[in-house]
Amino acid sequence: IANLDGYQEKIIFDINVSFDDIVELNIELEPESGMDPVIIVPGIMGSWNVSGEWQLDPILNTYDNLWEALKLAGYEENKTLFAFPYQWRDSNVISADYLKDKINEVKNICQCDKVDIVAHSMGGLVARYYVESDDYEDDVDQLVFLGTPHKGSPKAYLQWEAAEGFESPKEKIAKIYFFIESRLMGYGSLFEYIQNQVKSVEQLLPVYPYLQNIGSVQLREYNQNLYPNNYPYNSFLESLNSEENLNKFSNSGVRVFNVAGNNGDNTIGVINVSSGEPYYPIWEHGYMEEIFYISGDKTVPHMSSSLFIPTVIENTNHNQIPTNAQRQIIEYLTGQMPAIEINDTPEPKEILAVAIHSPADFVIISPSGKRLGKDFLSNANINEIDYGFYSGFEDEPEFAVIINPEQGDYRVELQGTGDGEYKLDLSYINKEKEITKEFTGNIQIEEEHNFDFIYSEDDEDLISELIPEDNVPPVITINNPMESQQYLHSENLIIDYTATDDFSGIANIIINLDNQVFSTTNIDLFYYDLGEHILNITAADNAENSASAEVKFETIANIASTIQDIERIYNLDWISKKNVKQVLIVKLKVLQARLDIFVKQKETIEKLKQKILDNTKIKESHKQKLAENFDKRLQKLEQQEDKFIEKSLENLEKDLNKFYNKEMINQDGYDIIINNINYLRQNL
């Protein structure tokens, strides 16, 4: 329908057609009279909640040019020009019920019986559902469809089946929002979130064949009786396009102006798929292998937007239709072609997005000092950046978007709203890529954390990391080993420590033992000399502050640990013959057994001495003589013990040297055992 010049149409449908064909319209022209109020109904992702109030695409401003053009054509805000922003994640059935309420509200304001609707994308399906429903009150005069996917869009298959296919700037922003909200709501994946929280995506699935098995030249048969084997089923669109409901629409008296965008052959038309079984639960109906493109607006194929004969706007993608078709829309609604076209809203080429997962609010400061976010002093929203959007701080997730941002140094300031962990995300979006930087930290209520980042088109990464303003180093506590603690040479040292940084978080930790770096906290002391060792732990945070903690501990030996060392040396094949090991161990066991006897003898003497000293019947002078005798016996026993130790270790050393000279033990094994022997000489 084109060049209507203010005439109205009486629409007659030929219903019984294939969805691959265009429905024919027979038109009777009658003069237009009067001007109904207009309600703009946005599509999916075309409304956002700002501080508890739904607004018409405040992020990309998709409808601003059309809105201003309608005002210039004589429509007045809140008198004859209205917006219907809505929760587009809900089922379109629910949204249609809210649209009915909006229409009644407008009728009460203007004291009129009918309204006109300009519906973009999925908004057209919402409007159609209302008109085709039993609740319809014969109160829609003219209905303008802008790129409405009357038969669905294959792109929705990628989004519904696997949370993929988010390509346009609007879709990429929504994906960031979805991802943050999915974490907030506890979903394990973006796919799980969309399946449960964005039911409207399912209602955009095509109701015609569009899947092709890999290796086949035929499309899969589309038959709802085969569900769920061939296609994900869209009961909403099946019902909307049923013969019964199309008859309802044709008999409603609603006059239709259908607009489609054409951006060339770059719209998903057919998806070549293989089995999705390896990827379950995603790709339930087939894993996307290849995409074939057809004519459309890059989102909706021409065959889907053309359920009604369309006026085609050339060189126009899906989100450009409201702007590029504004003159035709106004001509249709008013009968007058506007002399000028409003095009004040810039095309989004680059986008910066900042989002936070509480407990904190934020404000962004641009290179020129303009602010976007929460004003911490006034506790109010602030937006000084052209084409900047801030969601507000009342609800989560809290996020901000800047369209075509200036290059330079940015700052993000946080203020804690509670105690706990937060996640701060910075994203850059253009037509080709999406880059995200993430920072995780801890904050306390009313505490302030500041970050800097750089956006530069000359930088390969375009955006830098979020650099925290942090001058406080990490805190390191070594729980084990403790200062001067002793460990046997045969033991493993288990290092126990904590390293914390309350702001920017720990970036890296280095464990250093005797100038050797370790990636483990379990250290085998067998490979270390007896004596003092130094453990050093260094931690650096994400702001490049560092701190160190150090303890000294000692490695020692006793007879039991020396026996364990010899067993280990033998198992390592450092001792070549078993009898060598046995000779060395037997000598050590004999030494230990004799030392145990010495200990018992000394204990016996000490007990006898104490018994004498405790006996009140013995004179003190006699006690002293007896005690002196016991001391002499102890001294003599200790001398005997020392001689025995020295003689035993001397014999052990002779055997060790003999085995070493005969190459029955290697250098490493010899060094460990001789060091243990020397330590035992000094410490037994």
C-alpha cells in the first residue's frame, strides 16, 4: 500500500494461502476524516525500566526521530501522541492485555472511540493479538506495522535454542543485560535464563520451514503434528495466523499499513543443522552448521514481514525502519506528506556499557568531566552525557550505556550499599565485536572504590582493563610453618597461609622457599638440607600493590627419620643393593634400642633419687649423700651413652664410606645420610 493520500482502505483477505505467499488485499478507498490519537508500540528490547518507570527505548533512541516527526505533524504528547513501553520478556498475550488497558487510558484522555497504532517489530504481534482476541473492543482504527515478523524470524531459533545470534547493537546490549540478570537470578547459563525468563523469544520462532539437515537439499517438513521432532513449536504465532483468527482480523474493520525494510540479501533465511545431541540441552532441534541469507531487514525476512502487502523502504535495516519510514507513516495517518525528515538521533556505531552486580551503585565520569549514573550527594540519577542512558539504582541490574562515546580517560566511582562482593563489567560494542572486562571486589556500606579505564580507537583492544585506585597492599598471614618451628627431614611441609585484599583483589601470589619458587603448598623436605630455611610469600593485588610475609623454620633429623630417609634413598635406586640398606638400618635400630635402655636406666635412677628426697624418715645430711651418689651414677651413665653414640655413629659412618667407595650408594644418597649422622652426633 503506497501513496494513499489520506484515503482509508477496506481490507478483504484471501485467507487460504501458503505462508510462503503474500496475502492479497482488495482495497476500497474512502476519504479520511479527522485524526485519531497515536500509540507507538515498540518491539522486543524496545522498552527499558528506568527507576521503576518503563520508557520507550531510552538506550538507542530507536523511536525518537519518529516521535519528533509526529509532533511536528501536529500530534501532542499525552494528548494525541502516546507510547506503550512494556515488559517485552513476557508472553505477548500478557503484553496485549496491557495494551488494551493503554488504549482505554488513551480513549479516556482524548474522549474518543478509536486510536491508531504504530507497532514496530514484535509490537505488531502484540497489537494483532489484541485485535484478534475476544477482548477486542473495536477501538483500533489504523494499524501500522513496521518490520513485524508476522510469520516469525529464523534468527529467533539461534537465540531460543542456544542463546546465540545477538548481532545488532540493541541485541548485544540486551545480551549483556541478560547475562548480568542471569547471574543475579542464579541461572547457570544464558540459555537457561532465556528459556525461563524471555518467553517472547519463543513466540518469534518461524511457523514455516527454515531448517535444513546437513547434506540435504530439502528443508525439513514443517508440521506441528511432528513436534517436537523437527522444529521448536510456536503455538502463539500458529494461533495468530490460523484461518479463524485471520478472519477475525479481516472482519475487525482495522485498516492496515504494512511497512518492511530491505537491506539486501543479509537476513537469516535457512539454517543448515546437524545433530544437536552432543550439545544438549542447547541445540535441541539441531546444531547450527551454516546459515543461508535471503532478502529482508537483517532481522525479519521479507517473506515474514509481507503477510500483508508491504510498502518497502530500501537500504533500511530492522531498527532503522521507524526513522526511515516516518514520512510514509505520517502521510498514511494524516493524509499529508511531511516536507522534512527528522534524523537527529545518531546511528550507534560504538557503544560503551557499564554494569554492576550489587552491593554498590556507580557513576561514570567521561574524559570531558560529564557524569552518568548516581549522584552520591543528592542520591538522585544524573545524566550529563549526550545519548547516555542510566537504568537507575533502585532495581538490579544497574547499568549505563553511552552511544558513540568520546575517546579518552574515563573513571567509574562506586559507593557501597551493603557489605559483600560485587562484580563490575565494562563492555565495548560495535558491529564487528564485543569486548568485556570484568572486575570482582569486596566493598562495605558507604565505602568508595574508584576505577579508571581508557577508550581509544588507536588501541587494539579499544578499552583497557578496569584499573582500581588502590594504595593498600594485600594482607598475608602464614599459619604454617610457624617461626622457628622444627620439621623432620623425612616430613612434608604443608604451607598454610591466607592472602586477602579487600578492594582490588589478589592478582597473583608467589611462594618462595630458599629462593626457589613453588606452585604448590606441599613441600617435600627430603630434598632440602638440614638446618634453617626461609619461606617467603609475596602477594600483589590488581592495583599492583604488593606485600610479603616471611618465616624461618628448621629441618632436623632423628634416628627414625634417618631410617625413613634410607628407605627412600633405596626406593629411588640411590642405594644399589638391598643388603646395604639393611646394614645401615640395622645399625641405627641397634643404636635406638640401646638408647632406649639408657633412657629407662636414667629414669630408674631419677625415680630412686626422688624417692630418697621425699622420704621424711631419712636425715637431710644423709639424703644429700645419697642424692650425690645417684648424680654420679647418672653422670657415668650419660658418659657411657655418649661413648656408645659416638662409637655407633663412627661404625655407621665407616660402613657408609665403604659402600660409597664401592659405588653402592650415589652422591645424593651419601650426602643425605652423612648429614643426618653429623646432626645426630650433635643432638642425640
